[in-house]
Amino acid sequence: MSGETTSRGQTRQETINRKPAAASSYAAIFLSLLAAAVLVLGSLVGATIAAVGALITTVSVYRGRQKGVTLGALMTTGAIVAAGVLGAPPAPLLGATGCAILAWDIGSSAIDIGQTLGHNADTARLEAVRAAFSLFVTSTTATVGYAIYVLAGDGQPMTALVLLILGAVIIIAVYRQ
């Protein structure tokens, strides 16, 4: 809160709106929904579970609940693993995984930015740089994971690739703490 003195010598209090940053919130919601939509190409069961994860992510980003965003991302990740176990092809699994990771990271960032700088602060550049870096790390991880999958040859299930990427997400989550 910041105080401002009026002409009568009284202090007027202004509150800072701590809602999540707008652009990152919209991006996180879009990406979580996109993860579910992409997963339809591989598994309807996985897509249904991912849609519930997207709903949790959407509500949590809107309300500024960090744990809810993480729960939504974990549910979507579980849906991706389930789709992989059910035999979904690699492309939808990788696409959905990338979208889920980005939704989690950007959604968490939106909440952090809102709590730190406030919803009304001009954060467009900060959000864009943060999202671009997250996209770079996620796409690089997915590319390396897919290369390992291709080079490993026959006999390696797609689930191994999804679990490899999930391991990278866990490492990122630990470093964020």
C-alpha cells in the first residue's frame, strides 16, 4: 500500500492489485487448452483427463493459486503419460507435453509477476522475454528428447520419451523452489 496526502492533510491509501499478469495468464490458459486439444489426436481418454487439467489450470491462474496451476499441469502430464501407455503416436505426445510445460511455467510466472509488481504494472516486455525463454528451453528439451528416442532405435516405447521430458520438468520445478 502506498499513501498519498490530500490537501487537508489526510492520507489516502491505494491498494495494489495483486492479480496475475494478464498476458501471461491468457497464454497459460491458451496453452493448457491447446495441450488437451493436441492430445485428442493421440487418445480421447488422455484428452479428457487433460481437459480437466486445463480447467484446473484456468481457474487457478485466474484466482492466482500457484498450487492449483501445478496441480493442473500434473494432471495434464498424467494424461499425456496415460495416452503414451495407450499407444498414442509421438507427435501429439510431444506437442501436448510442450504445451503443458509452457502452461505451467508461464502460468506460475504470471502469478509471480502479479504478486511482485501488481496486475496494473507495465509488464509486457518482461512477460514476453520470460515466455520466449521458456519456449526456448521447452523446445530444446523436447528436441533432445526426441533425438534420443529416434537414436535409441527399436524397442523403446514412446512412454520412455514422455518420462524423460517429465524428468526435465521435475528438475526445472526443483530449481524454481
